[in-house]
Amino acid sequence: MAGKELEKRRIHCEPPKLPGLWCGKGVIMFSVVINAEGKIECAEAFSKHSTDVKQLALDALKKWTFKPVEVDGKPIAFLGIVEVDVSWESAPSQCRSK
């Protein structure tokens, strides 16, 4: 499950806590397993961001929750693709793009 379909199932999300001098922007994509309780069971990033930024995004992602998928009225675990925005909207002036 990915994109808009998975977004509709999202109940709670927190943005990553990026360091004060983070000057990047973009999205880190994760392959995830969401358990029957709607929590991230495991996640693997597939992007070119630094290991530190991927870890910050993963730490935030672990706090997200989703509405479980049900089969025959019972919640089940499922696979998905999740995007985590790592853009620094209010970057310090020395970091802003030119």
C-alpha cells in the first residue's frame, strides 16, 4: 500500500526533529511493515540522504500510527511505502538556497 491510500490510513505522525543547521530538503522513502495495531514494526529507507538524517526520519516514523487493515473483520499486518518530509522550511539565512 502506498501514496494516498496509505495517507488515508494515517492517524498520527510527527515530523523529524532536524538539527538546527540542517540545510537540506526532500523526502525519504521507507518500505515499512505496519502491524495489526497500526504501528510501524520495521522500516528500511531507500534514499540518498545521509545516515544521520535517515535515522532522524526513522525515529519520527516509529511514532506514527495507522488505521489497521482488516480482513474478515480482523486487523492484519501489511506492507507499505511511506514518505517522510525532511525539508527545513525556516532554514537559517546562511543555509537558504541561492
